[in-house]
Amino acid sequence: MSKSMNDPITLIKGIGEETAAALNEMNVFKVADLLDYLPFRYEDYRLKDLEAAEHDEKVTVEGKLHSEPLLSYFGRKKSRLTIKLLVGRILVTVIYFNQPYLKNKMHINDIVTVTGKWDRNRQTITGSECQLGPYQKEKEYEPVYSVHGNITVKALRRYITKAFAEYGKQVQENLPKQIVEQYRLMPRGDALHSMHFPLSASDVKQARRRFVYEEFLLFQLKMQAIRKIQREQSKGIQQNYNLKNVKNFIESLPFSLTGAQKRVVNEILSDLKSPYRMNRLLQGDVGSGKTAVAAIALFAAVSAGYQGALMVPTEILAEQHARSLNNMLAPSGIRTAMLTSSVKGKKRRELLSSLACGELDILIGTHALIQDEVNFSKLGLVITDEQHRFGVQQRKVLREKGETPDVLFMTATPIPRTLAITAFGEMDVSTIDEMPAGRKVIETYWAKHDMLDRILSFVEKELKQGRQAYVICPLIEESEKLDLQNVLDVHSMLNQYFVPRYRVGLMHGRLPAAEKDAVMNEFSQNEVQILVSTTVVEVGVNVPNATVMVIYDAERFGLAQLHQLRGRVGRGSDQSYCILLADPKTETGKERMKIMSETNDGFVLSEKDLELRGPGDFFGKKQSGVPEFKVADMVHDYRTLEVARNDAAKLISSDSFWHDPEYGSLRKHLEDTGVLKGEKLD
């Protein structure tokens, strides 16, 4: 019987039903799955020079026993064996826990090889392995796999070894010959062998290089194919707006557009005019002028005879956008209205009927826009702001309100390029990376908690000049009670300090929506001068008079979030300040505070945040949409990701990709992952 990579794992000697069931839990069903189950790291058993070894690094050393081993017991059946080992010129203490039997096997002047964790400060190794006699290791490098249930790393190594012996020759190359040669990639079979049975560090490096590219290319092919299919199947609306009118409208705005805004407007306008459906992500830093871009896009859609919709996550934001869009669009005779859950009764009925008969041009609102009773007469453009805060489902419902409206997503959370081309890989991405002229840079300072008095007197100095301040307390996720206590304590402390001279408002997650709105309104009318808040003060809330942002326990926030908070101030013409109150204990925490006080560029910060936190945490809790790669790392292997993306785009748009036998295995991958469903894209 001929062997196939699709054979069940039970055909491999030593894997019975029970073991197979445990391996199934690890998503290993076929021989191919077992061979593709790659190590996530390697144990390095090469001898280390302790003088060059890093603190807390795992090391292997060979030395001479300097004194008799000492054995002591503590607790029930727990023991600690201490030996002194002369390694080169360094006398090291080695400690083994719960391995008392080693005592009788070691004697003064014996040569011993020890592997363990090196504590540079104490000159101590906490031993994990011990080899009596001089160093001898067949393998300098050993793979370590993530395992579950009853499967041990040792057992898994054994199964993979057997699978390789029986099926190693069946491993097929899945990348086109031309790509393998162009990038000098290891053939797939050799690379798999090197990942599982490495001879040296450079062996692993070459094999890893191959798999990083393979993973990225397969992922990007999927993204580009989805994009092509969506584009070709979604016959969009060709919006023939009047370019002269659009130009006149832009000139009528009370400010001139930045270079970045002009570039982005052109990208959006050409999408509106094309017969395909727009699927674009517009990202721009806090205050970079996305609303103006949205206004121009909506104007163009209306001038082409269509209606527009803008969906935002909160009522406060809806009011703000409705005000600013009305100011920009009303002079041109465009009719805008706002729909939120608080628009009721007769007013609501009138609004919905004028929307349905086409009297209304633009509707701005919260998720009230996606209710069944909301019907547009001719919807041509849908814009959602802060799109990652709406579920995929909500975005889909709004898109379906029109025949095939163009869709623009806006976000003020700068998304690092790596994520923009992976998590949002099927979208076109436009970026406003330039600030409007005359914006004053917010000055950011990092202060320790013991400087609170100085900070409060600084806040008072600003308040005396008629300005306002935010004070933010972090959410400690484990306990809502603690959070509330936290913010109540800060609120009462500030009350004692500032009342009766100034009013201190309080906002937290447990307040009813009506009270939240009332507090925000008081703050924006300057009836309250200091706002203490737990929840992130709503993204986009605009109080130009607020010039100070104090953030308690700033080390608890990620960089992107701190930057969002900082963007609540600096919206008027006065100099603004952000003060980070933090006593970070970790190096990463300190690094974050330093970066925050040194840069105001959201894109630089988001790249740094991605480096410090990893892609999974970038959007908060492990988010769907961020792909999990086995070998590749989106941050460190960023260049390869770019290369793979460009290669994938070229392949998908070339004719030969869809017909040549050379690309058969890549096409099969698209079919297996359900992207193609066996169809041909001509």
C-alpha cells in the first residue's frame, strides 16, 4: 500500500487509539499534521562561557566539584542538594531540588556537566539536568514542543522521529520552484527535518527562514484572493460626482487640507467613482482631521445623487459629529440629521419618513442606524468611526441597508503596518500621517506618585486661567469593586483639595447612560472644571478648553491607550499637558513611560506597543482577526511579511497563477481553506 501524508496517525508504530485521541486534541490527525507540528523553541546545550552569559539565561557548563555535596530536607519529601563547582576561574553554587540521589554519585574533584538557570548576581545555577563526567552531547540543540494532556515532549519527539523515518520522502514542495530559487529557500522536506532534528543554530535559522516566508505567503494569498473575489463579485455603485463642485466645497472649508488629507481624499474619491465596492480603512492619529475627510466623501456621494450614513459608537460622539458635519455641509444645502436611541416619538417618525423618501441626505447616529425600521431611499456611502468597537455583524447589517454601498472605516487607533496588512489584509488602507498646521504639541511628563502635591498645584494654575482638566484612573480588570473604590478615593481627595474653588465631576462605568451624558455635558459647558473618570473618556470627545490630562497608575495602560487618552487634550489653541503618574516596577513599564514622554506620533507608538506587547494583546484581549502563526512573528519578521504580501498580490493578479500546474499546490491551499470553493477566477 502506498504511503500518503493524509494517512491517519494510527498507522505510525507506537500510536494507539488513546495516544491518537490525545494528539487529536492538539489538532494532529494526519501524518502531515504531525510532521508540521513544529517546535516553538530549542534547548541550547552548547557549553556556555559564564562571563558572557546573561542573567537568568539557561546555561550548560562543565566544572570540577570543589567540596562534598550538601543535602538538606524541608517539608514533606522535599530536598535541596547544594554543590560547589569550579567552572573555569569562577566558583559557582549549584542547587538541585528534589534529586537527593545525586549526592552519593558525586565526589570531590569529579568532573560534572550541569544545565540550569544562571543567576549572575548570586553566582548560582538552579540545576535542571546533571551529567556525571565531562561534557558530551550528541545534540547541541533540542526542539521543545508545546504539548497538552498526557503527551510529553519526549514522547512527541519519538512519534515525529518514527513518522519521519516512514514518511520523510513523501514531503512535497508546496512553493513554486522560481520562488524557492529566487530567495534561496531550503526545500520543504529538508527544512522540516532541520526544524525537528537540528544539527546547529544556523540549521534552524535557515529552516525557520523558509517557514516564515511560507506561512506569510499562504496567509497573504488567502487575503488577496478574498479581496479579489469580493471586488469582482460585489458590483459596486459607480458614483459620478461632480468634481468641480467637490473642489469648490473643499475650498469653502475654513481651513486648508494637509498633504496627507489631499492624498487620502483622492484615494477615496477614485474608489467612489470605480464600479467596484469600496472597502477601505482610514486611519489617522488623534486630531489629524478625519472628520473633514469624511465630510468631503459624504459631499461627493450626495452630489452624485446618493445618501450617506455615519455610524459612531456613542451618543456623545454622534452629537459632536452631527454638529461639525452640519456646520461644514449645511451651507451647500445638504440636509443632515442625527438618530440615536433618545430620538423618540413624532420626531423619530418624521425623521425616518424623510430618510425613506430621500429628503434627508446624511444620517449620523449610533447603532440605532442598524435597526430594521431605518430605511434609506438610496444609500451610497457608509462610514463607521472607531470601527474596531463595532462587531463584524453590526458593520455587515449597516452595509446591507443599501444595494451595495461603498464602505469606509475610520479609526484613531493607529494600526501598525504589520497589523494593517494582516488583521485588515483584505482592506485597502489609507493613512493620514500629518497634523494640521498650527497644532501645539502636547507636553508629556512622567512623574512619581510622591510628586502629587506639585502636580495638583500645577493643575490649579491651569484652572485659574479658566481651563479644565481630566484625571483618569485605570480599570483593574479583576475587580469592579476595587475600580470603583479607586476612582471614588481619587474623587474625594480632589474634592477636599479643590472644592469650593472648583467643581469636580465623576464618571465611571456603573453610571446610567443618562448620568454619563449629563456629566459630560457639564464638563463641556465648563460647569465642572475637573473630570475624574475610570472609563476611557470617550474616544473623540471634544472639549477644546481642557488642557491637562493626569493619568493615575499610567503603567497599567498600553501605549496606544495612553496616546488615545492624551489626545483628549490639545484640541484648542492653548498649550496642553499630559502627566503620567506611575511607579513602574518592570523594565517594560519604564520603557513605556519613557517612550510616551518622548514622542507624540501615534504610529511610532503603535509600532513600539506591538514590539512590547505582541500582536495578540494589541487590540486588548486576544482578538479575533489577528492571525496566529506557528513560526512567523509579525513584528520581528516584518520585512518578510511585506515581501510575501507583494508576491501574493502579483500571483493573484497574474493569469498564470490560476492555470499553470506549477501553482497547483498553492491553488489547492486556497480551496482547502474554503476561499475558492473550487471556482476559477478568470
